[in-house]
Amino acid sequence: MGTATWAPAVTGGGPGDDARGDARGDAAGGAERAGGVSAGAESVGTAPAGTAPAGTEPDGAGPVGTAPVGTAPVGTAPDGQVAPNAAPTYQVKLLVDPRRILGADGTPLDRAATALGLGQSSGFQVAQYMDDAELSFAGQGWIIRFRHDGAEDRLRLTYKTRFDIVGDGTDRAAVEEALDRANAHSFDCRDTNYDPQVNISYSRATLDFSNKKREPAPDLAPGALPDPDASRAIALDRLPGKMRKWPAKPAGWAEAVAAAPLIHGPVRQTNYPGEILGHLMEMQITPLCDADGRESWFTEITAKAETFGECMRLRADLMRTLRAEGWLLERNAFKTDLVLGRHRAR
């Protein structure tokens, strides 16, 4: 995959607050920056449930950091009232066995394609993650991801914070408890800079808040990402206010890590839209290194829901169908953990 160089037209210039640091993200309706990338050549940490110490993912997928809640006050509105919790959407993430569902070239076998109602590939995307050797961002529940979708003329930059949900995500009270903890960090219904989403897999679930930004890249080739130095400059320049002012760390911590992180990746994901029992879904196929360093196909079924009840029905239907076919892998589908743990490159 090629690399590209980048010259910023606008700089971040200091810590700022969320109104200034985040409003540029187009998820909040902000305008894209001037300038861009010029052609040149191409689970992660979670805030803890309760006071659980840092550990590893139950399926051994990789390091799972923790972000202490500390004593941060619950988010409040200007009138001093407690702000209501965020209203998340939901996503089911399940792993399927690539040996049973894919050919040697990593494309779906005919039987699987028919059973899952798969259409032609909807395209590919390449992604890389930014963190230092100690995974300092992941240890505080933060993720920085660059993504370039096919031949798009822009980069998709996401700053995401992640809170663990106690149990497997099927207990509504546990989801509400995670939302309460997020509210203590001012991730609430009034913050439109972040998109809240509950991700539920086999035995693990997380509550994620994503700040999405766009970086113009009119000359970036398909499958290309900025080179390491350009990536670091972009990541630091677009750093959101909540990350800059993370209460568990001293002032300047996020800027220091973002200024000189390693590049984890890139990885390339190919997507196939499909349908199971009337549920729209997508199969996502990514070659990743296994624990022994050998490349294997990380094959994930994802499907979205608007409500907790809809998500529970969706998850049950998908698990029942995939298990009956002998395709379900009873492990968790959190790809970021694997990329951070095994694809540290530059």
C-alpha cells in the first residue's frame, strides 16, 4: 500500500474545548478543512466497568486497557440539572469460521453466499491505528483510526472512546450502567460531537463514542494512506477537546502521545452486503496476523439495530442461524485489539 505526504492548511493551535476542537467533524455538521493530502507514494482499551483492573480480552484477542472513572462529576446542563444519558444505536458483531465459509482467495463460498444472501462486494477500505509502544491511548480507552474507503477523495478520521459493559451486553441494566459511567465523563445526550453505539459480540460488549472527522485527500490513490509523519501531523492537529482534557491524565498527555505514536497497520477490509432472516447485515473480511504471526482471514458478520430490544432479537437470530450451519466462532469480534497487538509497523 502506498503512502502520501500532507501539508496542513489549518493547525490545531492549543488544547481548545470541544466546541472548537470537535465542531470541525462533519458528524456534528462542521465544514471540512481547506487543504488536504497530496499524492506522494501510500478492543482496544476500554473504560472499566466498575473498578476492574486492566486485563486482556476473554478470547485472548489482545490488550484491553482501562480508563478510570475517578471522581469526575456527572455531566450537567447549563441550568445545573444532570444531563440525560446518551441514546446509543446498537451493532451486533459475530465471528464466523473462514475455513468453512471462504475460499482460499478469501472470497465467500457459493453455499455461504446463498445462505447469507450476499451480494457482490461493496468495495474495500484500508485502515491504520495510532498509538505508542505502550498503547497509552488504548490504556485510557481511546482509539485513533485513519480509514480510506476505496477511491474516496477524503480520509475518514475517528477518535473513539470505549467503555466496557459488564457481562455480554444482553442485560439492559448493565448497558444503562455503562451509560451512567460515560455521563460522568460528559458523554451525554447533549454532546452531538460524538456518535454513541453499543457493540455486542459473543461474550463481550462495549459502549463507544466516536468523534468523526474528514480530511480532504483529492490526490490520494485507492488503497493509499498518508505516510507516518503526515499521519502523526493530522492526528495531532485534529485531536478533539475531550481527549486533550482527559481527566485521568495531566494536561498535554494526549498531545505528547499523538505527536509521536507508532502506526499500527495498515489492514485492508473487503465488505459484502447480505441478509439473514430479513435482517440486513454485512460480511467484513480482513487478512490479519494470528498469534503466531501467520496471516488468516478475520471474518465478521455485523448488523445494526436502533433499540436494545431490536438488537437482542437480531443477535439471537444471527447466532442461531450461524450456529446451526456450523459457522459461528464462539469468540469476540473486536478487530482493533488484534491490529494494535499484532500489526505494529512504523
